[in-house]
Amino acid sequence: SNPDDQVFVPLTTAQERLFGVDHLSSILAQMRAAGDFDEALFDIESILRRNHRLGPEDDNDFQVRRQDFFLSTIQETNAEIANFIIVIALVSLVVGGIGIANVMLVSVTERTREIGIRRAIGAKRMHILTQFLVESMILGVLGGLLGITAGLLFSDFSTGAGVILPWKWIGYSFFICAGIGGVAGLYPALRAANENVIEALRYE
């Protein structure tokens, strides 16, 4: 960092003027050379016990932690955050699937007469089924594209830094969105394919 942006003051002055405390809350220690960590921790603990005037029968009123403790804590925290994000993503996919199913059901209802006309001029049930499945998959992909775009824009805006694009996972997400759309649109597509031709033609 730039030394012009730094101010060095005595420790006691910083404690009194800046932090309003008269004690140290933590101390960072670094070994001069690679060696026995356990021995170094024992020496540090012995010095602190002596400075705190603790007797042989007294418990430590402080904690001595190695760097790997903080590393494991960070890893556990990251794992919990990742699990939380996965849960949120699954809930979002379910909600999105329900939304697609509702949209496709409304579409089938509004296009009942169109379905009847297509069936009357020779379209098979598989053609109707495929049409609505493809439409629901397209809705899923468009929703995924919109979500990815919004996420990238929000990340870039909130951090002010460039965003690394994981193209492989973006590609996977499109397949997942298409799959969710297909599953969500299966019932509406089956309903459309099984419409009674005569009843569909009479539908107003």
C-alpha cells in the first residue's frame, strides 16, 4: 500500500484514542522459519499464561489458534453458503416450473379451437404434444437466459469488477432450464394432445 496513506502511532495511543480500550483482543504471531508448530504453540501458551499470572491449576483465559483452524472455518462457511445457494436454486427452479406449467395450461385453453382445427386437417397427437413441449422448453430457456443476464449485470454492478464467465456451467444451465420447461410442460402438452376433436372445434 502507499506509505503516504498510512499513519503510525504508538500502540497505547491507538488503544486510547482510536479504539477506546486498554487491552489487546488478539495477537498475530509468525514463525521466523519453518519448524515444529506444536512446540511454537506451547511456547506462546507458556508466555501468555505467565503474563496472565495463571497458576498450574488455572484454565487458560485465552485461545491460541493455528492458521489451519481459520482455513477450516472458512471452508466450512463456504460449504454452508454453497448449500444455501443450491437450496435457493432448487426452489427457484420449482417455482419457475410451476409458472411455466400455468402459462402452458392457459395457452392450451386459449388455443383449444386451434388444436381442434389442426387435428381435423390431419395433425396427429404426437405433433400437438411435440409442439407444446417445444414451446414450454423454449420458455424455460428464455427464462434461464433472462436470469443469467440479470445475474451477470447485478454482479458487475454490485462489485464494480469484471465477472468471470463460466461458459461450461452457463451451457449446463440452459440444458437444465430446457429440461425443467419440458417437465413442466408435459401435462399441458398431454392435455392438448388428448383434446377431443369435436369438442375442441365447438370451443369458443
